[in-house]
Amino acid sequence: MSISYNKLWKLLIDKKMTKTQLREQADIATSTLAKLSKDEPVSMDVLVKICKTLDCGLDDVVELKKEEKL
């Protein structure tokens, strides 16, 4: 399975918020934001901070995608 944070980026657009604003308000590191941008795993603590900041649920931020079999 792979992780996708596309829902997070769409939510930021809807809320007219930049990634930098999210980083500052959620108090997450720039390296963590870079991981999110690359669809890499981050800790549950980070996801909870983001959800609290954006007043949303985990399913509004992250999506697990099944990898296609060849």
C-alpha cells in the first residue's frame, strides 16, 4: 500500500492556506512537510496536529492506496 496526501493539499486550497501557514500553525518541522510533499509516512502525532489545525478528520488528510499488480 502507498500513502497519498492529495486530500490534504486540496483541503489547503479550499481553506486558502499555504503549506508554510500549515507548518507554522500546526507546529510541524519543515522536514516533516517535505515528507508529506513526497507522500512519505509521518507519525500519527503529526497527522493529529494537522487535523486539529484544519478541524478535520484523518480521512480528510491521508489516503491509503492499493498498489496495482502487474
